[in-house]
Amino acid sequence: MRAVVYSGYGIMPELTRVADPACPADGVVIAVGASGVCRSDWHAWKGHDPVVLPHIGGHELAGMVAQAGPEVTSWRAGDRVTVPFACGCGRCEYCRAGDAQVCPRQTQPGFTGPGSFAELVAVHAADANLVSVPDSVDFVAAACLGCRFATAFRAVTAHGRVRAGEWLAVHGCGGVGLSAVMIGAALGARVVATDVSASALNRARELGASFTVDAGPDDPAAAIVELTGGGAHVSVDALGSPATAACSVRCLRRRGRHVQVGLLLDGPTPLPMDLVVARELEVHGSHGMAARDYPAMMAMVADGTLRPGLLVGKVIGLEDAGRALAAMDGPAQEAGMTVIRLRP
């Protein structure tokens, strides 16, 4: 099969031919229809998230089952599917409870094994991890779901519990943040988006943000409190920095909910816990979304309530994947995610 492979960290990935993946007994091999190019893939390529070299990246994917293992009961060749970026083992107490996103033995295509920058990718524990993609949802849109969109959906709905008419603050308007903006607006929330990039804020307004706040010169938390008449009901740190995490907590009204989605990679991060206590705030971490929780989101995608395809900035071929990954070394040149399309 054709695949985009890098032999060392920071070395330009190249399109080459490699052996087809073996089908796990409890898993499937998926013929990739489309795959997103995510900042997390860039981190693996740079060595920030160590992987076994040489390596095939890619973890946001949709496609068709090409082969199913003998232990698989729910899927067969030809089924249109996608998968969460964090796949559970299917057997532990967390997976049995439906919480595969925190499975201690989870696998991640593109990190713990070869990923979806290829014509074929293997996925373990298929009965626990595969999600059906309706015919009305194309592979490019479905490839947007597995990482940033599903992560934002669970953060906003399960942890944030956003209701119509509530104020939702979103800190950082990258892939996860813009997804949260779209989802919050679709649920009837009044969304305030904050970022340092004017183009990102413009995109947030296009996707449904009621207000935007420049995070650069002044205190975004104070501006959000003023705009919302006392603070947001729910606030999501979609970037992941000590400043945005603290700002997300400080912008909440009493009894508000903070959801931390952006990774805090520099170690322990101080939060204003005095406000958490005095205002009875809730603080949640959120890591992806298990396959069992996809149907509600997929139904909203299928009926057009949610339109993840609007988050796509560029569609490329597999031969351009290496250059797209390397281009993430600098600031984003345009709003929107890049998706590799391999088949209609």
C-alpha cells in the first residue's frame, strides 16, 4: 500500500510503499477514505510525543472496512466507519462502563501504531471502537470528527452541560475551539470566543460566536464577565496554557463549569482555587469521546444541525501530506483543518 512515512523526528515524511497491515483477530483493516492532519500529528513528528520509528502518522480517519477479524461480530467488509482517536481495549472496567476514552490500555492510530496517512490502517477491538458513518456524511466531514470535533462535543455537552440561552466562553480558536463554538451555537448557547488571531476570531463569528474578544492586550476574563453580565456559565480552555486555563476559571459566574481540553504539557498548572471554592465552580478534564457516545453527535451531523465540513480549510491528496505536516512548524497560514482525501 501507499503510505506517508518519516524515518526520524523532523525528517520530511515521504510517500512510499509499505506492507499492508495485518488484521487483528478482534479488529479490522480500514480502507482510509479521508484523514485529518492535526497538530497532534505534528507533535509526534517532532518527537514531543515519542513514537516507534519509522512511523506512519494520522489519527483522524474515516473509511470502509476492508477486512474484519474472526472475533469481530458487529462489522463486515464494506461498512462505512470512523473511530475515536483513543481506542479502548474493550475488556477493562472502564471500557465495560463505556469510558474507553480513559482506558489504561488504549491504542491510538498514528501514535501507538501506524496511522491513517496511508491507504489502509488497522484498528483493534473493533466491536468497542468503530462508529457507523451514515451515507449522507462524506468521508471528509467524518474525518473531522474523531479528534477535535468529538472532543469538543463531549466537553461542551457531557462536562459543560451547556443549555440554550447560557453563556459559553471558548478560549483558543483552533480546531477544538472552533468546533466548540459551532457546537455551542447549535445548542442555542450564546458563545464568546477569544484568541490572539484576528482571522481565528473572524472564523469564530462565521461559525456562530455572538461575541469575540482579542486575548492579546487586555484581560479577556474581565471582558467576558462584562459582556455576559456576570460571567460565563461554561468555559472551555481549548488551547492549553497556564494563562488560558486560569482565564477560563476567572471568567465564570458563580456555580459555573470550567472544562480543560487543551493539553498542559509543562507540568503542574496553578488555577485560582480560591475562586473555585468561593464561587462553587466545577473543574473538569476532558479527553476525547468513546465510540458509544457518538450516535447523538452523528445524528446532528447527519441532519445538518452540525456541519463539521465547514471547519475544513483545505483538501489535499496523500502525496501532499508530508508537506502539510511540515507546514505546521510555523503559525497557521489559514483558518480551517487540512484533510487528506483518498477516495470519494
